[in-house]
Amino acid sequence: MVVREATLKDLEGIAQLFNEYRKFYHQEDHIDGARGFMRNRFEQGDSVLFMVKEDNAYLGFTQLYPTFSSISMAKAWILNDLYVHKDARGKGVAAALLDRAKAYALETSAVSIALSTAPDNLPAQRLYEKHGYKRDEQFHHYELGLV
């Protein structure tokens, strides 16, 4: 299984996966919006996407956004999105994507990777914990919705 960085040439396949990812989180089907959002990420270079593709089928992706840790005075990454097509689940795609994200974080001298998942997404929680991610017991996370 090959994990590689996605490029603008992968826009259609990534947009399809991203649309499915959003639907998984109970968002409306909006392929044009997904395509536009992902096009902007590629063109603005404000995220890094890794993907798995086999036989012209896009199987999964993860998207990382850069951030910084003021306490550590160092770079960190937010693993904002991870999705594997339903037909490719259980084949190690998510694990391969997590391994590549970790390798990339190390390559870029980051001090951490942060992520969030839904409280009821138990399979994802088990996967993350298996890969060394720890549930934050020290801080409460808050969000201010602006829309």
C-alpha cells in the first residue's frame, strides 16, 4: 500500500472522498462545495494531504493543518480529517495514513499531532489509541461558533 502526498491532479478523487467524509459527519451531499474547498487547500498550500490510491480508486485520505505550540515554542500539526472509503475499511488504509502523518510530523520537526473525533466514533478512538494517541485529560476544549 502506497501513501503519497496528494496534488491538484488528485482533486476529483480527493473531492469525492472529502464529500463522503462530510456526509459521514451528517453534512449534506455537496460535491461542488467539496471540490471548491479542496481546490483552495491545494492552491493556497495551507494544508497537507496524504492519500492512498489503488487501481485508479481513491481509498482514503488524511489532511493536516499546521499550528504552533506556544508552550513548546515549536511547530505542531492538527490532523483535521481522516477518511477511508467504506469498501476499503479493515485493510490497513487508516493505519498507513496515520503512520505517514506521524512520519511527516517528525520530518517537519513538529512536537505533536492533535486530533478530535466524535464521542460515538469508537472504531476511530480505538485506532488512534492503538497508534499512541492519548485522550486529553488535562484540558477542556472549547469552540466559539461564528456562523
